[in-house]
Amino acid sequence: MSDKKRHLLVMLASFFLLPFFFSLAEAAEQDIPKKFFVPPPPFTPGIFPCSQCHQGMPVNRKPRKLEQMHQDIVLKHMPDGWCFDCHNPDNRDKLRLANGKLVSFEESYYLCGQCHGTVFRDWKVGLHGKRTGMWNGEKQYLLCVHCHWPHEPVFKSIRPLPPPMKPSDIK
Amino acid sequence: MKREKNKRRELSLDRRTFLKGAALGLAGTALPLDKADASFWETFFQKHFREMNDTEIKKVLQRLEKEAEQKYKKAIKIGNEKAMPGVLFGYGLDLSRCIGCRRCVYACVDENNQSKDPQIHWITVLRFKKGEKFSDLEESEKYYNPPQVPEKEYFYMPVQCQQCENPPCVRSCPTQATWKDPDGIVVIDYNWCIGCRYCMAACPYGARHFNWSEPGRKPEEINPNTHYLGNRPRYKGVVEKCTFCIQRTRNGRYPACVEACPVGARKFGNLLDPNSEMRYLIEHKRVFRLKEALNTNPKFYYFFAYGR
């Protein structure tokens, strides 16, 4: 086979294979489904939308101890953390990723996934966190914040249900 | 001559004929003729579950539903969903997440109509001290009762029926009242079980439980959605165990324990589906099965999602 012929063959092959490579790239993009079937975020009643209070309020970007509102929030998530690491100062009804992209509270998993990548990966395939619904159909996911309060994410200990009856207690 | 021979035959009762007659006579005295209604005789002559055709099974289910309704004064549906083709159920339990709260134990009792008095739990949660050998189940504690879980120095391992691919319980049953269905669930026919408890002795996981007396459960606590081979009302003197919530999973739903777990440590799916979460965890996580050396080949996978 001459060089010219071989050249032509490679060109032809790449012409036919090109759409395949594009579809591969597309598949990689679609790896993160745009929406997961999640229940609404567990807001404190009456607190959302945040803009109902924050609308028109001057934005103070300086890290400080909050004294008028939200005093109950003690941030125990990361050292030197601050509200605007996650909350968006300009539109309070959204969260902000590190790259400046805004996400809604319903998609807060993207925000958590920025640092907790391995857990996010497990969550997407259904390993981390609880799934309810159908094993062969529609599953209900939970948001990270349903189990981990974002300002102090350590899972709270709970009271166990009673132990089984001992054989000695059976009459 | 001929007559004489016949006469002799009438008189001399050979051993076989005698035994036949005796057996029939004894059966006659053993069966209480006063309650010989249709339902009683139908129960007595019920065929093995796997030898019945659909119409015969339907008849049996109708009879059992009627009996259950009389007993509990409420409508109870007894289903007979068959195994789906191309499905082999597998279960995953994340030991790095389980906090030992026993929510699964009681969700199982509510779903599967276990007796409350005497108490029967299909799931046992074992507690081990961290750093100790835990392949030896004898070292575990199942009556732990601290004010809060998880405790710092312990970890927890729930044990239930492991739905073995090579189940020793099935081989030990003298009446074939227990068998493995095509989707991998080991099931029991409570109408065929004679209560010899050989299967309980054969099971290396302590997963089978015996009804020592009439199951004690209030009618309002009965879950009316049942399956013939699963959570239908049981009798005194039969063995029962976890069936992966056959009445739910054969309709596509997750088992009750999966949905009850507050930390999401319990996973369930189809082992034959390459995209299922079960396949993902087997391929990507550290996995082990309980007492693997016994060659029971369980479909219950313990894994560690956290820390690799």
C-alpha cells in the first residue's frame, strides 16, 4: 500500500469516527445528570426566600460575629469559614460555587461536591446517602443537607431502639 | 377349590394389607371429623407450592385470605408475584456508615408481620469493639443499649438472611418446604413446613427463627400487603426468615430496611444489571461476605465506602 493510499484511509476513517468521538465527549458531560429527584431543601420555616429580608440591605462582606440575626448558626464546618464561601452576597436566594457560578438551593450538591468529590461521586451512583423508591425505576435522592446540617455537618448521634429480648426474660 | 382359596385370602391378612388398613384407620381417628369443613380438607390435601398451577395457587390464596380475614378481622391481600426474569437480587451493607441504631430491625418487624410476643426479629445488630477480630460472631454483643449511638470505641454489623446461592438450609429441609427462587431469594412455604428446625441448625448465620407459639400481633399492627412466600400471617410451629421483602422487591420497591436506615448504609439492587448500585459497589469498594470459607456463596455484601 502506498503512503498516499494509507493517508487517504486514515482520513476516511477519522471522518467516520469523528461523530463517535464527539458523542463520547457528550457522554462525559452528561455524566453529571442535570437534575436529581430530590425533596425540597430542609429550610427553617419562613426563612426562604432570603431576599425577603436581604433585599436592599447593604452587603457587609467583612467576616464578623453575627449579632442581630442568625446568631444560632455557629459555623463548625471548616476553619476560617465564612458565610460568603457558599452563600451569594448579591442574590441571597442562590448559592455560589468557587468558580462564581450560581446554583439554587435545590442543587446544593454541586456546592458540597467541590470539596467532597469522592463522596459526591458515590452519592451520584447511589452509594452514599439514602435512596428510597424503586430499585429498578425512579429513586428519590436526599440532598446532602437533609442529613448533614451544612453549618455543622457531623452526623448527630441518636438514641438506639430497644435491644432484643434476652432468652432469660422470656416467661 | 376356587372358593376355598378366596376364603383363605379373606382370612389371612398379609402384612401390607394390614398396615394399609391400620394407617387409614389411624388417619380416620386423628382427623377431627367435627370440623371437617371444606377449608380444612383443602388445607390437608394442599399440593406442594411448586407443583401447583396458577389456578390451584389462586384457589389456595383465596382460602388463606379468607382464613386470615376471619382471624384478624381485616382484609389481607396475599400475593404471588413471580420472580422477574434477568434479576438476581443482591444486598450491600456499608459497615463504615452503620451506627447501630436498630431502625432497620423494627422497620422489618412492622413490614413483615413478625410476632411481637413472643418476640421475633429477622435482623440482629451485632456490636464489636474496634480493633477486635469480628469474623468470630461469638465475641459480639447484641443486647447493647447505650443512651446514644454511635459509640466511639465500637462498630456495628447487622446480620440477617444472607440469601446464599448455595444455601445449606435448603439442602437440610426434609420436606422441601424451603427453596431458592430464580431471583435468588430463599423462600419458605409456611403451609409445607413441619417445624423440624433442621434448617435453623444448618444456617451458619442464625438467620432463621421459629414460631414457638401462635404469633402474637394485634390486628391493627398487621401489614395487609403480603406475599405467600413472605410476610403473610404465620402459624405456630413454622420457621421464618428475611426474604428481602419479597412483597416489595418483586414489585420494584426497595426493602423496608433500606428505606428505614437513617444513614443510608443499606444498598439493594440487581446483580445482573451492570449499571446497578450493587455492581458499582462490588467493583469499586472493599467488599467481604460473611463466613465465606463455608462456600455458602451469600448475596449479602458487606462493604466499606469510607476509607480505602
